Amino acid sequence: MSDPNGDGAATAAETIPLFPLNIVLFPRGPLSLRIFEARYVDMVRRCMRQGTGFGVVLLERPGPETDSAAHIATVGTLATIEDFSQLPDGLLGLACVGSRRFRVLRRWRQDDGLNVGEVAWIADEPGGAVPVEHLPLAELLRKLLPQLGDAYRVADARWEDASWVGSRLAEILPLPRAQKQALLELEDPLERLQRIAPLLRRA
């Protein structure tokens, strides 16, 4: 499919590559990928050469992480590449971290099969401390993260920050993907904690 902006209309939106996946990436969250398709290998090369990232968007319908961008979530997170390596099986391994959230305004497929979208960036969540009633959530997270391997041995842990604590809990809890996506789309970190608390009590 060709670029829909071929009519020359001016737009303030930024165009980024989109990577549909069966996961929800949160800001400052880790993401490990194994890359083998040529379109994504080329995407990674461009991102590294230009110092840019790529957009991770949830596939809203179950199935392979493949060709169509027709059924992806409209809110995603920019992934920036922290490290890369060639894996023993010859695939390209990436270590990424979530950055800014965005809203997909329009999307299309390039001739090489890469999904691309025009996106509007969502403002960073306001900073704020974890409320007293949710401090047990932060303590639980402090106990859980060391059990999750190297990806969560973070140097910039923010145990007092409501946005950071809520995002980490949302990404590690065994929740349905649609529920994780709903938590990602919230713009109030305190509301995110309020929604997570009863989920943990039921668990």
C-alpha cells in the first residue's frame, strides 16, 4: 500500500515504523526481541543509523505477529534499542526499552511489507508519589522484580513514583492483553493503581 499522504497535504504528525506484537509495552519497560524477517532487520538498521525507535502496538486479535496492521491498538509505545547481538541460532537479538506513548492517527503498509503509521505523541504522565493506601503495591513490586531476571535489574527504579510502580505492575501481572492495553491508555497514574489494587486482592 502506498503512503496515504501522497496528496501532499501538510500534517504535523510524525511518521514511525510500527511493530505489531502480542504484547503491551509500557514506558520504561523492558522488551527483548528476536528479529528474523527482512523488513524488521532493515527497520532496526535504519533505527540504529538514525538514532530513532519504532512503535510497538498490540495486535488486538489473537494470531501470528504478522502482516496486517488492520487490527492493532491505536495507542502504543515507542521502543528504543539499548543493545543488540547475534544469537546462536543466527537471529538478531534486541534489548529495548519503552519510551513515549503515542496514538496512531493513520497507518499503512510499505511496499517492503513494513507497517508504518502517523502518530501523535501522548504527553508524559504527571509525576507523583504513590499514595499511602497503595504503598503495599510498591512493596510487592520491590519483592517481585528481583525474581524476574536481568531485564528487571534496573538502575533507575522509582519505588515512590506512582507512574513507574503502576506501569511495572501492569506489565508483569498475568492479565489479559486487552486489560493491559486499557491500563496503558490511562492518563492518570493514580487511576492505574486504583484499578490494579483489586486485581491483586482477587489474585
